[in-house]
Amino acid sequence: MTAATLLLGPFLFQDFELPASIAWGGGQHLTIHRMPGGARIIDAMGRDDADISWTGIFSGPDAAIRARALDLMRADGSAWPLTWSGYFYSVVIAHLHIDHQRPNWLPYRITCTVLRDEASAILLSPLSIAASTEQDLSQAAIFAPNAFTTDPNAQLAAPIGLAKAPDIAGQAAQQSAANAYLNRAARNATFT
């Protein structure tokens, strides 16, 4: 980690302040319904990020000043951007423990509570746009034949062709297309 840049708000960690490792991760908030006979229904309620923590040492003639500056950020209670090695979070400094051994040697432990994983929001945006676009195109492929022809055989071609085409939006788009086809077939059967 010594070659990486670690930035918390305006505070750039340097030299011995840089940690050997940063602990991060988390879990999934689950609600588990236990049924008679041992069956379970599990509701995934969303991500539950663990606190991000690391250790380092403030050293040199300005060690106490730098430690105090970080402590003032903790006391402020504001959300700060935290970045390192391609990770980007909004965090609040939950705990800062400084062990004042000498004026120029202050080991510290810091724990930041995650407000939001900003990098995942940036990375997932193109995926959700692509999935939405694919779903729109799937719907257009189903309804376009109805706009140009009244031949019932032509109406069958759209769902069959859609099922064979690769679908990045997944099975949900195919299910939606199948439901639209069945609804359209029911309406056609009623009026013919």
C-alpha cells in the first residue's frame, strides 16, 4: 500500500501514515423467514457496508499537527470523500484513536463508517442504462410488427426471434416480452 495514494477529504496521508492494508467489505442485510419443516424464505434487503479501517503512524516534526488536523475532521462529523487505489466512498470518521508516544511518533487507528460507495454507483450506471435500453429494444421488437402488418403469422415471429437473440437484460425482459405477447394474443382472439 505504500505506493498508493490515500486521501480522506482534504487530508493526504503520507510516509508512515499510509497503512499496510485497509479493511473494507460488508454483508447483505437479510430477513430470514423460517417455515415449518425447515424451509426458508430469504429477503435480500440491500448492502450493508462494513466500516473501513486502517492503522498508521504520524511521524516527523509536524506529526502532532497532522494528527490534530485529522482529529478535528473527526470532531466535525461531516461526510468526507475517501479514495485509494480506485476505491471511492463517502464516509464519516466514526473513531480515531491516537497513541501519543512521542511528539514526533504518534501511531493511530481510524475507522470510517460508509455513507455511500461512490465507485459502485458510477460503475453500475452504464449497466442499468444498457439493461434499460435492451428492454426498450425488446419491447419495440414485439410491438413493431403490429404497427406495420395485420397478419397473425407475422405477430408470432417477434417473440420467437426475441427468445433466440442474446438478451443482456436477462430473463426479466424475456418474461415481459412473453407476457406482452400473451396479452396481445388474448386481445386478438377476442376481436376476431
